[in-house]
Amino acid sequence: GLLERPVLPPALAVPTVTYKLFLSGKSGVGKTALVATLAGTPVPTVHHETLGIEATTVYWPAKLRASGRPLIFQLHFWD
């Protein structure tokens, strides 16, 4: 994943699709580790509970199979 929105010249500008993903579940199952892995940040080696909500934004480029059109997904992870 990309942590920052890629800067593209105006001729190559592609649409951005935004999603907010809320992760919930039992303590210690790996929700924070999953978000860290997708964001390309170091995974915590020691378990500690997340206090409140931790928000992480990831930009993920993709190309649609059907049309071949490129998109950028802006994923807001709420952990």
C-alpha cells in the first residue's frame, strides 16, 4: 500500500474511490497488525490494547479487469 496519495500529472489523473473500513473484534486477534501490514508500517512486536479509535489512511492503486481503467482506492481504516 501507499501511505500518501501519489502525485500524478493532470494528464494521468485517475479517479479516487473512498472507503471507510471499521475493524472490530476480540482483543489480541491481530486487527492492528493487519492495518500496519497493509499500511507498510512496522507491526508492533508487543501486544497492547488500542485505546479509543486509531485511524490510518492507505492509498491503493488498482486497475479494473473489465475496463482496464486505473483507480486509486483511499482506504480509511478505523481500528
